[in-house]
Amino acid sequence: MADRILLIEDEPLVRDLVVLNLRHAGYEVRTAGTFAEGEAALAEAKADLAIVDVMLPGGEGFVLVRQARDNGLKVPILMLTARSDVQSRVRGLDCGADDYLTKPFDVAELLARVRSLLRRASGTVAGPPKQLELGKFWIRFDTGRALTHEGEVTLSDKELKLMELFARNEDKVLSRADILEEVWGMDAFPTDRTIDNFVLRLRRLFEANPEEPARLITVRGRGYLFKKA
Ligand code: CA
């Protein structure tokens, strides 16, 4: 069944653009255009994810989200705001939103955030594994230590996060956008090249033959596929 998204946004242009793109991506979308409509729609709790604009006729999105959380709503919430200042961001996260996007935003980025929030919420993303065995190599996620081609080393935070993400998604293709979202999060957006460099480095550590990767496999035009091999 398609994931259901509730969009609470009063600006017709933004609403139409987002609805069009979400539907195109296969989601079922409902909309609300005011604070009161949003309140009613959230209370029905029929969505898998809500996107909430901050400035709504009748009240602030922050208040709407706080209320919904107080009423026990658990679904992921992405806030949209025209302001990128720290204060708005902190308020957004404090009121119980899971993520935050500043207008004007790129639709591709919105879709990446939506995918990421739904993935996290769906439970397909289990808690991080404690340890990963890769043939003769291993990684211990609690200590960050790993046995590699270079002997026993301490992996960097990003290297660990990336390997954790791969470990949780064995045999699934992860796009570079997925990886950016999960490993780098919402603050910094490095280039695709950054990811490729991390993968190259991880291959040198964990592939039996880094020139012919059997664990961190490039899927042309789509991203990366991890196999424990
Ligand atoms: Ca608005």
C-alpha cells in the first residue's frame, strides 16, 4: 500500500508543486490549507507522514505539531518554513517535528527527506547492529574499532555511520541521496564525490580485492549495493 502523506500548507503554488511531486513518486496525498483543517486532519491520524508549514492561516505550524504530539501522534513530521534561522529550527524540533526544510526548497530534497523519514519510521531500519563480520574482517560499532587491510584501526564517525547504513540495508541499492540523508543528515550536504571517496576508502579497508569490489558494489546510475560476501 502506498504511504499516505498529509500536507498542511496554505500557499497554493507550493501545495500544488509538492502534491504533484509526491503523487508522481507514488504517495497518496491529502492536503489541508489552514490551522483548523490541519488540526482536524492530524486528529484523524490517517497519515504515515505529515508535512507542516509554519505560517498557516489561524495559527502557527509549531503549535499544531506540539498539539498533535501531545495527543499521541507518532508519525514523522517534516516542517516547512520560510526562515532558516536557528531559532525557527530549534522551535521546529522542540515542538516535536522530526526534520525541517527551509523555503524555497528543492523538490528533490523534499522527496529525499520524506523517503528517509518513512524509512526510519517503517521499522525496516532496525537499531544499529553491534558488530559486522566481513570475511576475515570485522567492525564493532560500539567501539568504532575494525579489523581491516591496515590492521586494527578506529573508524571515523562517518565511516562507521556509512558501514552501519550498509549493514542495515544488505542487498538493497542505496542512492547517493539516501546516503547523504542518512549519514550526513540535514545540516551539511557534501557532493556525490564525497560519498564516492568514502566508499573508495572503505573498499581499501574491507574488500578482499579493492579493485574488484564484492561487498561495496557500484550500481551504475543508481548508487551502491552492499553484500556481506
Ligand atoms: Ca504558509
